[in-house]
Amino acid sequence: PGLPQPQALHIAVAHPLRTAPEPDQRTLNPEGPLYLWGLRTLRRRGIGWPTGRTISWVAGCVFLFLTTSSGFGMYARAEFSAHMTAHILLSIVVPIFLAMGGPMTLALRALPAAAPADPPGPREWLLEFINNPISRLLTHPAVVGAQFVAGFYLFYLGGMYEELISEHLGHMFMNGFFLVSGYLFFWVIIGVDETPTPVSPRTRFLILLSSMSFHILFGLMLINSQTILAEAWYSDLNLPWIPDLLRDQQVGGGISVAAGEAMLLVVLLALGRRWHSSRGQTRERAHRATADKRAEPRSEKVLQQGPSSN
């Protein structure tokens, strides 16, 4: 239900950038224009903004559009391997780019503060969203790691996948969950915006490494499983270019392991580089503080002696 016939689906594959007709895929993503508005506001005030963050945000928006609003997004409902590719894009690739764009930092710099006599404005609501107890709970390292991994097992191995993939609203729900879950995870792990509760680099490393382990295990379970997920749904489609549903599912498991772990490894290396840089800056500040303390007694001694006479 809600899925085009194989002939129309094949056209979507032949023209992967063609806009798909589903309502959720026709909807324009507002995050791109809002980000550009923030950049324009800062530029008018003469405030700079790192170009790398802008490039990262635009890249995330482009990948999000291609994944959900092109023919590929329509095709992902008909072939498990394509669906798993979309899963990786929405839960890992897009969130990494968006988190590195620093949208909340940009908004806080661009939005004006409300006057004391005025009711709270957008900037105050954003601060409340960031600092409220629910946000602190959702961005707690243990919670953010658990929810990122749990979605894989809950949807695919918990008996929910066929019900969700066979309905358009169910497919929309999965896409939204993967996107939000991935953004929360990578906001805490490598995001530019400050989290409600500070997280040490060591904790980020541990959460990322544990998530990589569970992600590898999930992909291996798909590869080795002899049970076809959503078999009735895919069998009813009877697409001629997918003669072996189990083989296609194994390919999807391989995509999950290879693509997912490659992107997580990139994040691990980037996080390690940031940690090393942060430790270097900390050591430099400590050396400066030590040097200042050693210089203080000498300065006091010189002041007490006064200027030397010739």
C-alpha cells in the first residue's frame, strides 16, 4: 500500500534524483534556509562564522534531501539493501554533517535576546530547550548510546520491521527516528554545539567504541540470519531484479557493517584528533600558569628592593 508499481519504481531507479511523490518526500526541509538566514544575520553584524561548519551543514542537508526526497527514497521501501543504505545515511552520515554544522550555536548568536520587560523570545526558548531536564536526560552518555544502538535491534530484530516498512506512515516514522537518534548521538560524540551536560573526551571514546561493537554485531546477525525480514511484503512486490530476498538481506547486512563502521571510524579518528588538540591546549595553559606563579615572587622581590642605583 502506498508504493508505486514496479514499473514506476524502476523509473525511480533509472532517474535517482527525480523528486518522489510521497508527501513526506515532497516536503521542503526548512533547516537549510534557516541556517542561511542565521549566516546572513551574522554577516550583517560583522560577526564571522567558520566556513567548514557551513559546508558541513549544507552537505548534511544535501544528503538528507537525496535520501528522502529523490527516487532513491522511494526505492528504499522496495529493496532491503537500498533501505539499509538509507538507514546508514539517515542515522550516521547526515547526523554527522549536521552536528558538525553547529546549528544551535549559530542560532544563539543570530537570534536577538528578548528585553527584560518582554516575554521570552525564540532565543530564550532555545536556551530552555537545551538546558531543560529532558534534554539533559536524552543527551546523557549512557542514554544516547543505548538509544542509538537499540533502534537497530528493535526495528529489525524485534518483529516491527514488516509492519513499518509496509505502511507509508511507518516508513516515515523509521526515517524520522533514525535521523533524530543519530543527531542526538553525534551531537554528544562530536557535535560543535555544547551539550546540556559536559561529557569528557574519554567518555565519548567509550560510548563510540561500544556503539561500534554493537553495530558490527547487528550487521553480522543480518548477514548470518536465515530468516527473511518482511518476507511477505517483499514477496508480494515480486520485483524482477531481486530474485533472492535472502541474498539481498545479506547484502544489506554487509552494507550496515562496512559503511556504518567506516563512518564511525572516521568519527573516532576525528574525535581522537580533537582530544589530542584539547590536551595540548590544556598542557600549554598549565605551563603558562606555572610560569606565571614562578615569576610572581621574583616580581615582588624586585618591587620591594626598588630601582637599583648606579
